[in-house]
Amino acid sequence: MATTVIRTRPGKLAVGGAALAMALTGVAAGAPAAQADNEEKTTLTVAVSQEVDSLSPFQAVRVITTSMHRWMYDFLTNYDPQTGETIPALAESWESSDDGLTWTYHIREEATWSDGEPVTAEDVAWTFNTMMTDPDAAEANGNFVENFETVTATDEYTVEIQLSQPQVTMLALDVPILPEHIWSEVDDYGEFNNDQDFPIVSNGPWILTDYQPNQTITFEANEDYWRGAPKFDELVLRTINDADAQVEALRAGEVDFVSGLTPAQFTALEGAENITVNQADGKRFQGMTLNPGAQLQDGTPFGDGHPALQDPVVREALVHTINREQIYEVAYGGFGEPNGGYIPSRYDTFHWEPSGDVVNAFDIDQANQLLEDAGYTMGDDGIRVSPEGRPLSFRFNVHADRPQFVQAAQMMAEWAGQAGIELKVEPVSEVGSLLDAGTYDILTTGWSVNPDPNYVLSINLCSGLPTEIGGAYLSDAYFCNEEYDQLYQQQLAELDRDARADLVHQMQRILYEENVFVVWGYADTLEAYRSDVIAEMTPQPDPGGNYYGQDGYWSWWSAVPAGEAGGGDGGDASAASGGDDGGSNTGVVVGVIVVAVIVLAGVFLLVRRRAATADERE
């Protein structure tokens, strides 16, 4: 077999036992001390606005829930908070066969479920096999197992996966591993919401202990987590739907962290007492989807989308009325990057941006000419009419809770009007139901993109369309293109990084030229936290990255309560960031050791992969 990652299990290398355990697991010798009865509980409160779609990892696709599942459940691998490269997690080592069709993962023996049961290879095999055999269990992350032939627990701590063809994401299987002894009792994975018994049995750094829908979600630190317990005793997500109310709650000390700040809010918080602001390159694109004709996988149309948007000429003309530079200068206050590429520039290998003759530039005259030539004549009211006599008047549904989206839509409506296109901006509390029913013309959208682009690319496959109205689907634009699907399969099997990047670039060009999924660019991540509550925590990437929506759990796991900075064990922020203050509890240390061992072995195969989410529809 061709070794891709050498074992890092204690005892496999000639290093002192205690020191090796600390280096490889990040856990100091001895279990974390239990909280004394007379100690005050430390709580980190995070403001959120997005609604939970499902607490089931089989169903959840939104940022809030996929992030929560990263905190609650271990994946086979994780991502180094500095580099984003693959590091061990539940799997402490792995090998692949020469042909890339057999992967063997070695599960760390010290991992336990929160009810005291050991985590074994059977849990891993059961999770993947359930996704392979039950469509409801594959709704959120089924793309990961499409090439799986068999998944077998060959012994208590070894899992073997046989593939039908090579798959580049085998070091990036971002699937929460679930406890078989709990989940095998579930009758219907399409209906089960994972909210019946608290605390929820899990094996990550945080244990979900209480869920009050649209109010609070409470987690307690897992004192037995193999990498070490978080330094905060409790993590609370508090729902505050209004962005200004979130900021006021931060100022008042009612919450300790807010994300998704507007430029005005960010600027106002700079220099505020006991508040630290954070600006990071965006890992999320903003844009809109144009309804090209909602359809099922068998081609059956549904919904009431405007038929003119099925005409590529109309879509191209509309895109020529978008001034991306002005959107980010005005609506985003300069905190962002105008761009039409699907993968943010933060991920330089896979990022593609239009150039040369592949540019749908802002050009009102060009938009008018395209429509005139295609027979869309100008009406007396300044709105063009199709050859069938229907005005080019489109509903533009916008996320009401995102001021930048609303302002950008209003700017676009003014520009489109100059080309005889009416955009009726309609802020709504939630766009998902309109998308589900196909009852929309244009919707604002945005997806978090992760180190590996496979998942976010997969949502645009023809297989992402629903099989029935109201049925499960991943599509965010009812997009279906056979060439795109073929390129997707090629990039999934391509192990050469540069060759794969070329395929991914070709896919993005198709998305750009089809003008169904229209990206405006990438807003900076703007966040703020109470420095009198949080002394330090680890961004991703470190330095200069974001805290919320990470490809991992580093921020809340490493967060140090004010007054405890420089503490040794547990989630030491400086250690997790690769600091040298003596803290041992770090994923970076694991990653450094693994890379060193790989180099010594003369083999390197670390694959970046999307994390933090199965990305969200909103």
C-alpha cells in the first residue's frame, strides 16, 4: 500500500510516552480538573440570527447548524488553523492503496462519546453505510459517499473504505461521525431532528445541552475531549434577529461576540471600550440567482418564474447592468472585493476570475443593444416588452435582515431601469420557501466556500435538482448543465492539484457565462467581541482570519476567558495559533508533526477540502 499519512499513535515513534501524547493529541498529561463547586461558571455568548434548519447532521445545510455539528461531533480529519491543510482528528492516521481505491483509517483509541461509550470504527462504518443506503441520511452530505463501494470496520479501531473510482476528497470527508448505539434506534432520518433527548450524545469539544428554538442554544464544555477541554465552561448562541440590536447587546455586555457587521457598525465599534473588532478576507460570496425555469430532475417545470429569464440574452443583458465595483464601494463600504468568480480569492489555487473576452462588464449600452436585437422593445412606460407582449418586470426578493443586500438590490434596480428592465425589490424575512416552490424571479444568495471547493460546486449538479416538488435538493438556482456535470466528475477523481484546479476553473467559467448564479464578489468578514470576556482566541487562518463559521472549531475551543490568558491546558488560544508559551493543546502541533513525518517518508498528499459547512441556502 502507498502510505499517505504515517501513524501518529502514541508508542509508534521513539519518543517519550508523556511528551508524545501531549504532542500528538494536544492533551496535557492528566485529565482536565473538574470545575470546583465554588468556581463561577464562565460563559461565552454569541449572537446569531439564522434559524436552525435541523439539528440532524444528516439534514442540516445552514451555516449555523453545520458549524454547531463541527463543535459537537468529530470528523475523520480536521484543518490546521494556520494553513488550512488536513490534520488528524478522529482518525489519527490513514493509508491509501497505490490505485487510490482503498483507504484505511485508524481511529484514535482515547476518543469517547459523552455518555462514556468508546468511539469505535463501527460508529464510522455505520455513519457512512447509513448515508449510502438511506436517501434521507444523505440529504446534506451525500456527495461524499457517491463513489463509496463498501465501508467496513475491520477491527475495533480500523475502517476500510473501498471506492469505485479515485476521490480527491478522502482527506476531507467533512461528515460528522455519529454514535451507532444512539442513531441506529431512529426510525425515520428524514423526520428525526436530533432534539428529543438532552444532553445530545456527541464526541466533540462541546456538548449540546439545551435548545430553545429561536431563543438560545446552550453547549457545555466536554471535559473528556481528547484534544483537551475548552477553557470556557459554557457556550450559548442567543438569537437576535435585528443587526442593530445585536450590536447594542454587545455594547451592553448581554452577548460577547457578533458577526456579519455592516461597515457602519464595524466602524462605530472600532475603539469602543472593552470591544475588539476583527476584519478578515471573505470566505463567502454574495450574489443572486435568476430563475431559469424551476424544474425537477426529469425536466418537469414548476413554479411561476418569469419566462423571459429562461432566455440567455435577457440574463446576459441584466448582468451587464450590475456595477460590482459600486456595490462594494457603496453598499459594503469598501469592505470587500468585487468579483464574478465563484470561489473567493482567499483560496488562490481554485479561485478563477473573468478576464479577456470572458467579462460581462457593467455596460448599460450593451444591455440595451442585446435586448433591442433580441426583439425586446421599449414600452411607453420605459419597461421593455418581450415578443410575446410580457413586460420585463421581475420580482427581486432580498434578505430583509441584510442591509447590504437591500442596498445593493436598490442600486441594481436603478441601473436595470436604464436598460428597460424593472426590478421590484421586495425584502423578505426568508427566501428558502420561495426557492422551494419555484415562486421567484430573482433571489439574493450567498454561500460559504471552504478550502476544498467540491461541496459548493456540487450544489450546481443536475442531480441537485429535486425529484418531486417540495422534495430534498441541493440546487440554489435550478441549474443543470451536462458539461458542468462531466467536469465535476473529472475534478473529483483528479489527484493532481494543478490539473484539478484547471477543471475547477472551467466549471466556474460555465457558471459565469450561464448567468444563472450571478456572483457580485466577496464581502470582508466583520466581527467584534468583548475583550473583557474573551482574552484571546484563534482565527482561521491564523493570523488574519475569521472566528465565526470556521473550517473547524478552533475559535470557541481555544477561547480564553479574560483574566486567564496564557493558561496551559484546555483550549489555549496561543497554543492553537502555534504560539510558544508552553501550551500543548494545539491542532497546529499535530499538523506540524504529521507533515514532518510525511516528509521523512517521502510522500505528501494533503488535500484541502471544504469545511465548516455543508454550505447553507441562505
